[in-house]
Amino acid sequence: MNLKEALKGKLTEKELQLLRRSFEIIGDIAIIEIPPELEDKKDLIIEALLTIHKNLKTVLQKTGEVSGTYRVAKYRILHGYETETTCKESGCVFKLDPTKVYFSSRLATERERIRDLVNDGEGILCMFAGVGPYPIVIAKKKNVRITGIELNPKAYEYFLENIRRNKVEDRIEALLGDVKEVIPSLGEKFDRILMPSPFIAEDYVYLLPHVVDRGTIVHYYTLAGEEDEKELPNKVERALSQYRMKSKVLFFRRVGSYAPRVNRYVTDIEIKDIELQ
Ligand SMILES: C[S@@+](CC[C@H](N)C(=O)[O-])C[C@H]1O[C@@H](n2cnc3c(N)ncnc32)[C@H](O)[C@@H]1O
């Protein structure tokens, strides 16, 4: 049963139309957006959510979009009080508090796609690692060495705990800091680089020459208007060429929507050549 079905007969047809069918479940927390016209129907909506998902402890209303350096949305607690939870994804567990760190369960399929591309033995760099979902999902299945960098101290704390909980301590090194400062001091080239922060990735392309070699694969996440979708691979190749990297986009796809007619995209790029300065 979905939310609309659960509310049939309790809300008018017009109100049901206003209700977004989708809501996100992270562990035992539900995150829902409620349009202003339905503000006075909150109790009915919470009741319906608790009927559909019996194990929910907390219901959060999203009151503001993901924003700020740490990319955290604004929430109001509608039900319960605990905002820390543990969720399962792809055979891994993640502890996190969505009111303090970024996490989206909607990216699970994308993380599995990347994991399945990885070969044993690879050295991988994950910029903007958050609470660690990309590194951990990969390291749980593949014998790799991953360096993950995260700036938000709270997300870093969860990243460390999630590494321990998933028993991948020997495969992942978590670093707290700004990629701008950490990357130039790594002194290492990687087989694969993940840039999973579409809102800001563009500003960090200039760091890639420190860590790529010929053959490195970069998974680059970005935002683009629907009308620019076809041009995206060329745009990404041009962005890299500004920093002396010749590259080829191997694959690109939409990984979700960001705003009306603006989507999140991933491009998988192979570094073909890099000019020495
Ligand atoms: C959109 S979130 C993605 C987190 C994670 N990759 C995920 O998918 O769950 C972007 C993350 O980058 C972190 N961040 C922002 N600027 C950063 C920087 N300059 N260096 C390192 N991390 C940064 C934020 O704190 C946030 O956790």
C-alpha cells in the first residue's frame, strides 16, 4: 500500500492530488515533504505512514532543501524524537543522523553500479565521502584500497563508525578535511576516482591532475538542465581539458532529479592523457 492509497477516504481527491506519493525511508525514519495546503492534515499523514511502515520511530518533515557546505536539508520532527538511525543497504549497515549529515537511500542502485565496475586490486579515491556509503558498499565486496575524504566532522565520525561496523577497516582509510588541502598532499595516483557531490564537483575538477594517471576512471556527478543533457559528455570532456587532461566519456546517465527540469547525472570518464606542466 502506498501513502495515497492509505489516505483514500481520509483526504479529498484534490488533497490526494497535492500529496507527493514518494517519501524516503532511512532505517526507522521516514522523511516526507508536505505541501502548505496539507499542513492541517499532518496528523492523518503521520498515521497513514505509521500504518504502512510499522517499524517507524520518527517522522521528519523536510522543510528546506539540501543546502550549505555539508549539504544537509532542514527538517521538523513530526513524530518521535530520535533522529539517529541505522539503515541497511547492499549488505552493509550505515549509522547516521539525516539532520546532521547528507545521506540518500535513493542512490543505492548507483552505488551498486559503481561497485560492480570495480576490479579487485584497485586503488580508489572517494572525494566528498559523507558517512561512507560509496567506499563501504565497494569495499564490502571488492578487495580494494580506498581513501575517502570528508569535511563535515559529524559525517566523518559516522564514516569511521560505519567502516568498523562493516568490518572493512583494512580496505578503507577515512580522512577528515577539505579535498582542496588533502588531495595535493596525498602524493598518489588512483585507478578510480569518485566525485559524488553533484552541486560542487565542477569546482574541484582542477584537483584531478594530482591524482589521475593515464587510464584512471573518474565517476563525475553533476547537475544539468534537461535541455543540456545531450551536450553533457562534451561539456565534461571540455572541463577536464581545461586542466590538461584528455578524456573520453564512457557512459552517462541520469541519477535523479534535483529541481523541475534539472537533473543529477553521472558521467564515467576515462583519462586518456595528461600533459605534464
Ligand atoms: C552531497 S554530499 C554526498 C555524500 C556522500 N558521497 C553520499 O553520497 O552520501 C557531499 C559531501 O561532501 C562534503 N564536502 C563538501 N565540501 C567538501 C570539501 N571541500 N572537502 C571534502 N568534503 C566536502 C559534505 O560535507 C557532504 O558530506
